[in-house]
Amino acid sequence: MHYLNAILNPAQCGFLNNALIALLRSGRLDWTQDNYVRDCCGLGDIPQVDEFYDTVERQVRPIIGPAAVRANSYSRIYFKGAYLKPHVDRPGLDWTLSVCSFAEVEWPISAQGLDYQVASVPIAPGDGVLMRGTRQVHWREELRCRPDQLVIQHFYHWSEPGAAAP
Ligand SMILES: [Fe+2]
């Protein structure tokens, strides 16, 4: 798990937060409430989020290597009680950069490294965590916060050549 500082600047985070809140208010985010993920809503390939694909890709390219290709993006707003059960991502989403654009509380993401060591770190707004989502089991414990607080995250994915399409 690579922790990357200042992937997006405060103005870029503000732009994304406004986009997500506008989508929330217009009822265009899909709610997830199942055994793996709950108390959050999100949407894939939001144009405002994809505007920053070039920006974030420049910063992860030295780690993901020259051959990894863009897959898709997905963004979520998380509310009190949200969690993410341990899982690996589906083939094709080989690399995931999780960028936080808004967090009123610290909410660690945990992942088992390829060396089987578990790391757990909160992502500060503007920062990101890069991992091999298809190989590293990852999860988040329950989000403990007030009912009026939230966390906004964006996931940028890249595929390894030869991997199945997402
Ligand atoms: Fe995942």
C-alpha cells in the first residue's frame, strides 16, 4: 500500500466535493446496502472526476509501470455506519488509487500487503492510497461519526495488460 501526499489540491477537492454533493441532492447516486458495503452511495465515471485522471495518473505511473491502462473510476459518499468488508477487487481493476476529497473524521483503510503484513491508514483530504486491489485483501471498519458528517472518496482504476476487461 503506497500512501501518496497531495494527489489533488484543495481547489480540486472542492470541485469534486461540489460535484458529488450536487449528484447526491439530485438523487443520481446509487445506494449500496449489502453484506459487503453499506450506508454509502456512489456513481462510476463521473465526468468531473475523470477530468483529473491525467493528474493522478502522472503521480502513480512510476509505481504502476508503463503498461497499465486506465479502466474506470468510481466515487462514493460514506455516512455514519458505513463499512467495507474484506474483499479483493474483480479482475481488470488491478490497481486502485483511493483519493479522499472530503473527510470530517479519520477513517482508516486497511489492506493486507503482498508480504501478508496488514497496514491501516486514514487518508487525509487531497491524499491517496495506491494498492493492488485484485491481490491485496482490503477493508474498512465501521465509520464512527455524527449523522451529519461524511467522507467522500474517489477510486481510479488501472488494468494490467492481459487482465480481463472490467
Ligand atoms: Fe475494493
